[in-house]
Amino acid sequence: MTQKSPARETLELAITGMTCAACSARLEKVLNRLPEVEAVVNLASERAILRFASGALTLEAACAAVKKAGFGASVAQSFNREQERACKRDEWRASLKLFWFAAALTLPLAVQMLAMFGLWPGGSHEIVPRWLQCALATPVQFWVGARFYRGAWNALRGGGANMDVLVALGTSMAWAYSTVVTLAGWHEQHVYFEASAMVITLVMLGKLLEARAKNRTSEALDALLRLQPKRAWVEQDGQLVEIDVDALQPGRVFVLRPGDAVPVDGVILEGRSALDEALLTGESLPVDKQPGDKVFAATINGQAMLRCRATGVGADTLFAGIVRLVGQAQGSKAPIQRLADRVAAVFVPAVVAIALVSFAAWWLSGDFQAALINAVAVLVIACPCALGLATPTAIMVAVGLGARAGLLIKNAEALECAGRMKVLALDKTGTLTRGEPTVTDVVAAPQWTSDDLLQWAAAVECASSHPIARAIVRAAREKEGGAALERASDVRIIEGQGIEGRAGGRAVLVGTMDFLASNGVEFPQEEVAAVQGKTLAGVAIDGIYAGLIAVADRLREDSHDALERFRQADVRVIMLTGDNPSTAAAIASAAGIADWRAGVLPAGKADVVAELKKEASARNACVGMVGDGVNDAPALASADVSFAIGVGADVAIEAADITLVRGSLHGVADAVQLSQAALSKIRQNLFFAFIYNVLGIPLAAFGLLSPVVAGAAMALSSVSVLGNSLLLKRWRPYRKEKT
């Protein structure tokens, strides 16, 4: 799938043939050598994401570079994901059959090994004749183990080395030595057919378990894809007809029956219903919808029929955007992985060198057999698979969990930064508050009633789209029971000050108190002073003060609980707003926020974030920013990690690292907790990956570890890392207990 932007293009490739961290590190190095290309290769998702200057790279050139490095490549999502999973299932089943074949041939050799150690009743060192051992081990070595030879050849041909080189080299040494001893008839020398066969069989088992666990790490994304409906109902010749979703075009009317999944994004034309949007927002309660409201693909209609017009289809639906973001985030790389990448780049050559030193040291001491077997053990245990899976598997699970909880995480770096966030700057309107100002007070002059005052003000405000104007009009309509309002004529809007017009033969002014004063209107200062912490709209009729209307933006219902979670997590919260100081102080006091900045322009918000970053850098902490409007975009782009309220402006969502589909500050706290859980798993995984090699390689080099045990330990290292990552699935987003 290729996505274009004005300056950069992105190409996502599905990679085949990678077996360990050394493979992904080498391929990434090769791709980054291409002119003007930035590449990230993910072992767990088997994806390569290439970003490059427009026109600097073609698909053919990219695939050729991958092939030259010894791997295969194709455009990711060139066929649907279910087909891809079906292909992987077929490959897994074929590998499983091959494993059982290898296990059947290896079983007698395992009996021979037990007899060698006196652990088989009545056994002897020659319980299985040597010629039979050779006959059993040879197909395991060269037929079952052919994949390791192919992988080793491709790696060496591409100028690198990987896990396949270690396995192929180690088992080949054991098999070749044993074969020479058998053919030469050196009966006094021990053979190691059981070591070569059992190592290959155990590595095959580890790969099977690894493949199954890797598939489970992407279950969240697959579950999302399965929920996307394939069919839609439309009206045709007076009847409901079912068609493919792909046939729906923007502007076409479709019908939602009770219980139907919404096929595409749209807007309701007729009907009222409650839709289950938990898939997108993580909220369990249905959302009431009426004509004019939006519906989103993959959500579920309630108990009423709806007629809707399609507005977004195919890749343009919100659901498709979620799937795309989740896939890209799962394929991205976290900064914490850099250490593993540096180690993987030199790991295999270093292990081969250690094996050669061990072999030479034991041989010079006069024990050739010990030299051979210990060198094989070093090569077998030192598999970098676990090192390559430690970070990406945890990232894949965490990003999938975030998507299901209404958190769209754009990349792994954002996920990591969220866990280290210690300062959070947040916008007031639409973030901390509902973003919908409402009329709270109507103070009329003696000659007018509050209802009259609302009607006169609404008559001119009908011509404005300002949030305060909409609040006044909404309040007036509620007073009139939804009846149509009189509209003023000769309306003139003075930006940032107010509005004027004529209604019922009278001149009406509505605006700030300064606006009224500039038009020669006198008003009682004590009435203005009595209304604190709210936005005031003064009203004058025929140049005489008629009263004032107070408008306030109320806190979101869950803001208090979310802010308390930040306090418990030792995250400093700072409120930024372009509103006046009195209003900002009132909201901050109601929310329990001690640190706030009022009258901050968009560029000023970015400057504040920059200052906070300088302070936090000394503590190696990250600064976050939450916003929802166009004016928040510069600050969002400046922050270490940024959060956009999903119902906000598109430019804010584009600038942010994490989008909160649910539109709640709890999403930020959830992202922080999810990040901390993921980072904990990554550190544990890296510990598991390193400890096997730190302990295992010296033990093998000093002759304290047999190749068979080394093979089992190597397989266990990858499985333990994957299993530990899957434990992340126990994480759950915050849900307030109902009383």
C-alpha cells in the first residue's frame, strides 16, 4: 500500500525469509543505503516501511534491493489480510508435518542419547546401530533442515550472517564428523548424530511455537478487520437490495436495518436510533443518533431503521483509517530497540568467533571430540531470535490493545514517550471542557424580561457561526419550544467584538462590554462585576443597555476523574487557553488545576511547550500536549508526545501522535498506563533475550552445555519472549465503577 504526501511517499513491503534480529537489522541497513530512503524493518510483523522523497524510489528498485539482500518482498496488502493469514496457516501446517516427520526420525536417536547416559533400561551405547543413526539423521539434516541451508546461503550471499548460519554450521559440523567416523569404522570414537538431528527438530519446534505466538500478537488488528461488513442494503425500484460494500459510492443512499453493521461512513437522512460505537471509541453505552448526525463504518445500528447518505467509502472511512494507523504503528520501531539493533548487527560474527576460539582451545588441549561438540553448542544456543522479537512483539500487542480501547497510536516512539511523560499541557476548550458553550445567566435591564432579551439577541446572532452566537440561539429556541426565530436584517459582524443588525424595526447590538462602550452604550459596572469567570455578551437596543447574557463552557463530566489519575501518576498538568484570565481561573479552579496560562495565542502555546521541554529534558522526561482545534496544531507538533481529541479538527488529529477516538481525557491516562505496561514488558523481554546468551554461551564454550540442551534453550528463549508479550493482553482501559 502506497500513501502520498506533498513531499514524501511511504511504501510498505511484506518481507519473506527473515529468521532473526540479524536478518531485520541487515535488511534495514541495506534499504537505508538507498538514496533519500528512511527504512524501518520489523521482524515480528515481517514488514518494511520505506519513506522517501517523492519520485526517489520505485517499487521495482525497492524489491530488487530486498532480493539482493537475500529476502523476498511484495507490496503489503496487495491482497486482503485474510488471504495472507490463510497462506501463513498453510505454511504453518506444512511446517508442522515436517516437524512430526523429523520428530519420528529423531525419536530413536533420542533413545540412543538416553542409553548413552545410562538412562534407558537395559540400554547400551550402541542400542541403535551407527549405520541406522546415520540413515535417520541424514534426511533430518538435509531435507527437514534445508530451510536453514537456504536461509544461510541467502544471508551469506547478501553479505551478512543470521541464525540460519549458526544452526546450519553447527549441525553440519556434528553430522559431518559423525559420518566420517561411521564410514571410517572408528568404533572407539563417539558419534553425534543425535545432536544434529535433535537440534534441528527442536529449532523447528521453537519456530512453530514462535509463528503461532507471533500470529496472536496481531489478533487485535485481525479482529477489527473481521468486523468490517462486506454487504450493504440500498433502495432500488422501491425494494431493499443487498449489494457489495465496494459498489457503494459517496453520495449514494443506503439503509440500515435494526442490528445491521454500518457498511461505510455516512450521515443520517431519516430516522432516529442508538448506535453501538464501542469498536471505535471503547465506550460501552450506545450513542443516540438523529438526522444530520454522522455514522461510521463497522459500528452497529440499534433497534430502528435509518436512511443514510454515504460520505466516506473504502480507504476513506474512519474505520479504514484506524486499521491503517494500527498496522503502521505495529510496524514502527521504538527508540528502546536501538540497543538490541546494535547488538544484533555484530552478534552472529561474534558468536562464530567465540565458537572458533572454543574449538581451537579444546582441540589444543588434546580433546577433539570435546572441541567439536562445545563449538556446536556455542553456535546453537546463540540464536538472536529472541533479541529481535523482544520489542516489536510487545509493541504490536500494545498498539492493538490501544486500538480496541479507542487509542490510535501512530508509531512506537509515541507509545514509548507516553510512558515517560511527566508534564502534560492541555487546551481548555473542547479538551478539558465540553467545547459547547451554553447560556448560564440572563440579566435583563428593568424594562425587559430575560426571554425578551434572548429573543432580541438571537435575532442578530442567527447570522453568526460563532460558538457564543450558537449558544444564544440554542437557548432562545429552547425557550420558544423549538419554534422558528425572527431573523434580523442589515446584519454586520465585527470580528472579535460583536454583531449588529435590525430586528422589529429596532437597532440591536450584541458583543463584548468593550464593544458596547465603543458604541456609546452605558451599562452598570456592578452587574458586570457580579458575573465572574464567564464570557459576557452585552445587549443594547436602540443604543440603550438592555442587559447581558453570560455564557460558559462546562467541564466534561469525566475531567475530574482523569485529572486525579494524572496526579496519582505524578504528572504535572498545565492548562493553556486563549480565553481571558477570569474565565480561565474559574475553569482551572473548578477542575482543580493549579498551573494555568490565559490569553495564549496558537504560537504562544507552542512556545510554552518548548519551554516545558527544556525543563523536562534535565529529568529525561517527556512533555505531552492535548488539544482538539486548529489553534492547537503548532503546540501538538512541538510536544514530545501529543494527543488529539478524536472529535476535533482534522489538522489537530494529523499533527498528533495519539488520537483519542473516545474524546475523553481518560484516553490520555489510559495511553500512559498502556505505555508503561508495554515498556515494562519490553525491558523484561530484553532481559530474557540477553540472559540466555550471557549465561548460555560461556557454559557452552566451557563444555557445560550439550548441543541438545542448547537447542532447547534457544527455542525456549523466543517462546518466553513471545509469551511474556502476550501477557500484555491482561491490560484493561479505565472504567469508572457505577454506584
